[in-house]
Amino acid sequence: MIQLHEVSKIYQMGSDRVYALNHATMEIRDGEFVSIVGPSGSGKSTMMNIIGCLDTTDEGSYILDGVSIEHYSEKELAKIRSQKIGFIFQNFNLLPRLTAAENVELPLIYQRFSAQERKRRVQRAMEQVELSHRMGHRPTELSGGQQQRVAIARALVTSPSLFLADEPTGNLDSKTGEEIMALFHSLHETGNTIVLITHDNQVAKEAERKIYIRDGKVMEVAV
């Protein structure tokens, strides 16, 4: 599903060229659960942005679902993001004025699904994260764990081929974090591909494979 070959992302800092990613190569197969782990400043956020088509490479190639996309336009990248990738963020990124169901529905509105299909998909996604009884509640009326479940439902609702989770337990207590990780395992068991970005080695160990980034360089280590 994901193939990065000799990928570099370079920033010009005065007269210096700084490699956020330095000839990184890795492969993630369809249906895998992989963690990408590294300390602050290691390059993992840059890696997430490239995998998620939020940024492009300066060197090297990126193939997603068999398609080389490093030279895609922003419009083409936006289409891939909306159709192929489900994003889950540390801060949930829910709109406070909308109910849980309305937050989950948003990606479907952007993709112009019919009202009937939107209703069906939202109901199913909320059931998958065990929050169908909280569909009418706004984010401020939900716990942190419930907000993250809504965010996961929002990622689920478009049936993406890839889930990209950035520090999904970072703002949660340990018990709630364990519940969210159990939900990721459930998603993985149904055949979904999950890439988890984290600085926490304990969270990273939940994945089948662990890929380590340091100073923009990639290496794989035993889980």
C-alpha cells in the first residue's frame, strides 16, 4: 500500500540545508498495523505529512495504492486525502458547535453523498465506536475518550483504505488510552491498514511492526 524510496524533505535554514527526512525508505503492506516512533524533532511529523498527502517530497518517490504521487497537484492530493485516508489527531479536531453525528457527517457532505447515505454511514460509524447513544451531544458534553471515538468515527465514515493516527492517545489518561488502542486493534482485525505516529514506545508496541525515526533516518526495530 505505502512505498517510500529514498524520500527526503529538505528545509533551507539560512545557508544550511536541513533534512527533516534523509533518504528514508520503507514499505507498509495492505492490512498492516504499523507504528512510526521517534522523539520530538526526529522527522516523524514530516513522515506523517508525506504519507497523508499533506506535504510532498523534495527527493525520492512515494507510491500509495500503486500510484506514484510525489508530483501531484494540491487539488489531486486533496482528492486522495478525502477518499483514501482517514485522519485521527491528538487534539480530536472536532467542531464545537456541531453534534457528534454532524462532525462525523462532514466528510460525506464534502464528498457529496446523498442525505440518506450520509445518515446510514454515520449511524454505522457511531455504532462501530460504541457511541450511537451520544450522537446528539456536542464535543463539550463528551469526555476526551468519547471525543476521540467521534474522531475515529469521522475517519471511518468514508471507508478509507488507510487510517493515519497522530498521537491518538496523547491527550488521554492511561485507561482511556488503552480503550482507544483496543478500538484500533478492532479496526485492524476487520482488515484496515493503520499507521500510528507516536513518541511513546509503549503505545508503539501495540502495533505489529515498529518503525523508528531519528534525525530523519528510518530503521525498523523489533516490537
